[in-house]
Amino acid sequence: MQLTGLDWGIIAAVLLIVLGIGWWSGRQGKGDSEDYFLGGRAMPWWLLGTSMVATTFSADTPNLVTDLVRQQGVSGNWAWWAFLLTGMLTVFVYARLWRRSGVLTDIEFYELRYGGRAGAFLRGFRAVYLGLVFNVLVMATVSLAAIKLGSILLGWPGWMTLAVTCSVTLFFSAYGGLRAILWTDLFQFVLAMGGAVAACLCVLSMPEVGGIEGLMTHPNVSGKLSVWPTFSDPEVWVPVLLVPLAVQWWASYYPGAEPGGGGYIAQRMFSARSENDAVGATLLFNAAHYALRPWPWILVALASLIVFPDLDSIAAAFPALAADKVGHDVAYPAMLSLLPSGLLGWVTASLLAAFISTMSTQVNLGASYLVHDVWVRFVRPDATEAQRVTAGRLATVVSLLTGAALSLILTSAGQAFNLLLLLGAGTGGLFILRWFWWRISAGTEIAAMVISLVVAVYFTWIHDTLAAEPVALVPAMAVWAKLVAGSLITTAGWVFAAFVLPPESPDVLQRFVNLVRPGGPGWSQFIPKGGSEEPSWNVPRALLQAALGCLAVYGVLLGVGSLMFHQAGAGIGFLAVAALSTRAILVLQRKSA
């Protein structure tokens, strides 16, 4: 269906509201860098948590889910559902630690935890790497989804879609900073969540789909409904379930699911008005991200197998879409194009707003790295607050344009997802343990980065060439096998480096312990023994709460899915597990108060 005047009116109204929120929020700011990048460290948990969810709602997320479901079935979503494990660790273990650190960015942490030139080098290098290279790749992935969305739903070429949405993004994110982003995220989340549910209900009511019953019984769909892979075939369940739950969640550095916390999740925690607000925000994020949002996308993805059973049918339906952009992820916007007038405008506007929300978060985060951790730290330490804000706005423009340009090279959401996983494979364990083990040093982390980069380059560009005929010097490896091998090699390398390289100086380590108070046997020699000064170590209780949190969220996720697919017994059982786990978390929390 073509967009009508009503649809265009809705889209225009949403973009104007976003601009209005940015203008209003910008006028509330104090004009200093802490307010621009952290909202003055005075944000409530519900706003921060909603913002985290909204940022991960980006236009590429439903496309990625659709790609996974169409190729692997519902169980393919374990590729990202597994990240709940690191998310719950962040909630119960790391949120308070990050908030206590008092840093403005998670990159500043490097000179808090490490000392000397190596610590300064790490801060500068990671700021450039995450602020430019990694951040630009994330923005390119999101922009790729916007290009496909604009081509199918708006009939626009990629440059036009990016020009319009990036202009709106630049205005309110550069003018209003994080405060504008947070309030826009709240509006965008309500809009997008409502649109996703409404679109799902409309798609299910289509005659060719035939409701939930017709969906479940259709031959294109019936074999893809299970949330569990086929356990009789290791080639199916190992990459779909075992690798994500056993390796991927802790080994890979992925945006929004960084082991030990980091990125825009950490930025939101720094912005919280208290430790409890930081914990509450990350808990709300993980509950909503994994338990609330997936099913509307999954149902639309399953229905797309009926309407567009293969890539040829998608290409035939949308001849204007470039051949290199035709993939299974395109099926989601393709299904949305069938929505009636009004609803089509609502959903299209919500996805454009989701794109703007994610891009604004990424450019603000990247700008904070480049300004605070590179320019101010190494070039202009005497820069005034006004100069820092101006530099942040300039960095916003540069990073946004670079990310948008790179999106014209990528071809699918799945391609970008795998590349992001492989780039950080094996470093996650270090990010988890560096808070609790004194032997990890700046040298250890540098070794991990170098090994991870070499491994990623080898598996991405060299291994397949060596494995191809007629060379065949090494055996061919699937993507999941490369991830596991890369993770193990990198982990073994940095653990070895931790034992052979000298640790940080006692003064640096003592300063870190005094400020952050991580506790535990890994810091025993830096904590006073006996007396009231010795803090209790709450990590064992926090780990139990994290495990219970995973059971609670997975219980809701799987329980709702089971009930939708008419598996009442399983659904009630999963929801009961969720209720009991939640109750246990509350009991543990009261005992620790």
C-alpha cells in the first residue's frame, strides 16, 4: 500500500514532536559538559530504563529478529536472548560499581583502574576505537535498516532517507544533548511499542495469514515455531543454543550487552541520580528488552514466511530495492507495507523515530568519548565548559555522517551482527573480572585487544581463503565455530598475560578499591582486615539475584510465547517460575537492606 496524505501527516507530526522535545530539553540544560553528556547526573530510573530500551528498539532490531526467525526459526533468537545473562550481571553486580566510580564516560575508567602511560594509552586508544571505529559501525548497521525501510515504505532512495532522519537527529542531539535524547526516547518507546503491537495484530488478521491458528498450521511456518532448536542434530542446537548461552554472552562485546556494562548502558547509569536509580534503570531495561518486546516482531516475521516465502518474492514485490540490499531482514518492512492507511503512517513514523533515537544515543556517546577522553584529556585539558560542549556538537556531526556513509556498503543486519560479535570475541571475560582481580593490568588489556584484533582479521578475511579449494590448507569453519575459537584463543592469551605481566602499582590499585569498593578475595590484600572498616562482599548474593533475574525474565518470555501458541501447561509453568524467581529476588533484596 502507498502512503496516503494521512500517513504523511502522521510522519510529519512525529518528526515535529521529536524536534520540539529536543528544543525544549535543550533549554532546560545548564550548558556545561556534564549536563550535555550526562543530564546533570540527576535522571530518574524510569526515564533512564525506558531510554535504554528505546535505544535498542532501533530500526535494525526488528529486521535482525526477522532475519533470524526466517532462517532459523523462533529458536534463532537465542543469539540475542543469551545476552540477558550479562544484562542481569550488570543489574545486580556492576550498576552500583559504575555509579560509585564517578566517571563521566566508561572510557575514563581506564585511568581509574590502571595507571601510568599504559593506562593513558588505553583510554585514548579505546576512545578513538569505540568513539569512531566501533561506534560508526553500529551507526552504519542502524542506517542500513533505515535505508531499507525508506526504500520499501517511503519509496525513497537511501540518501534521501538518511538526509531527512539524520538532519532531525543532528538538530536535537547536538542542541539538547543527553537530556533531549532521554525525553525523546520516552516518546519514541511508547510510539514504537504501540505501533509494533498494532502492526502485529493487523498482520495476523490478514486473510492469507488466517490468525494465530492459520499461522501455526501453515507449512512454511509450522516447523519454525519452537523456541528450542532440534536437539537430535548438533549442527542445529550447538550454534543456536549452546554457543550463545555457554560462550557468546560473556565473551563478546556487543552494544547494549557489554560484559560488565559499558557504552550507552553505562552512560545512563552515570546519569542516574543515585545508585538505586542506576540499578532500577538497568533492571527495567532488561525486563522490557527481553520479555516485553520480542513477540510482536517474531509473529510478524513468521507471517512474512507466508506472504513472502523467499527472497525472490521480496525482490519481485519491491523492484526498486537494490539487489545487494535484498535479504531476509527486508521482510519486516515488506510486511509493514501491507498495513492500512493511518496504521502504516503510525508504524513508519515509529520506526523512523526509533532510528533517530538510536542514532542520537550513539552520536552523543561517541562525542563524549572523543571530547572528554581524547580532546580534553590529551589536547586541551584547560578547555572551558562552553568549548567542550561546542566540540561535542562538532564530533556529533562528524560521527553521524561517517556512520551514514558506511551504511551504503553493508548489505544485511545479520552480516553486521556477526562482524560485531567477532571483533570483540574473547575480551568480555576480562571486562567482567577487571573489577575483582588485582592482577589484571593495562598490559593485560592491551594484550587482549591485540590478540582479539589479530584473530578477528584472520577469521574474517584470511581463514576462508585458506580453507577454499584448491588451497584447502585449513578446515572450513562456520561462523559460530570462529566465534568460539576466537574467544578461547583471546581468553587464553589475556589470562596468560595477566600472570606474566607486572600488575598496576599498589597506589593505583588502592585508590580504585577505596573509591569503588568492589570487595572480594581478588582484592584481599588491599582491604583492611577485621573491624568495622572491612566491607561485606555482596557479590555472591548479587550473582544469585542475577540468576533468579534470568529465570524471571526468561519465564515471562517463554510463558507468553507458550500461551500464544496454545501450550497452556508450559505457559503456566514458565510464568510460575517467573513469579517465584521475582519473589525470591525481593526477599534477598530486603535481607540485604
